[in-house]
Amino acid sequence: MEAPMTIINRFIYNNLIKPSLELNDSQNQYNMEKLLNHRIDRQFLESILKKDIPMSEMKNKKGWDKIIKNLLDQYDLYCIRVGVLDMSLDNHKNLWNTLRSKINGLYSVHN
């Protein structure tokens, strides 16, 4: 199992970033590889979320802005809690590998 931040970043990329950008396959590959090793920039993610407002929120712009702020704050908070100290995920991956090696065993679901 890969580090949790890489799973989260892949989810965000596939469901928010990739659909909002018109990229070719090589650009998508490059962006995905970058996000598997780096934290998503807050301003970039905010611009994506503001660009593609759901139809259900078109009349509730203030509400959507509040949702965006909450999403960004939670992403930042999670990064801090799992050891993402800067834009790189290296520290987080090291912590994850240490934990995984301690719980690795015959009956572990994290193999």
C-alpha cells in the first residue's frame, strides 16, 4: 500500500484537476508524477475549485467560497498531521514506510 498522501493527491488530481484542465497524455503523466511526490499548492487547488463551480452552488457563491476554504484548510491540516513539512512528500513517505515496516506481518492488510 502506498503512502496516504499519494492516494489523496491521486484522488484530487483524477476528480478535480484533470477534468478541469485540457491536457494531453504526456502532460497528465507529468502532473500525476509530480503530485505523487509533492503537496498540491494551495493557490493552484483554490483556482481549480473556483473555476468549476457545481451547478447546485451557482446561486450560492458565498456558500461555495466557504466550502472551498474548508476543503483547503482540511488539506493543509492533514498535510501537517501526517508529516508533510514542505512541498515535498519525502518526510511523509519515510514516516509511512517506518510505520508500515513495524506493522508488516503475516496478517497485515498493509503489505
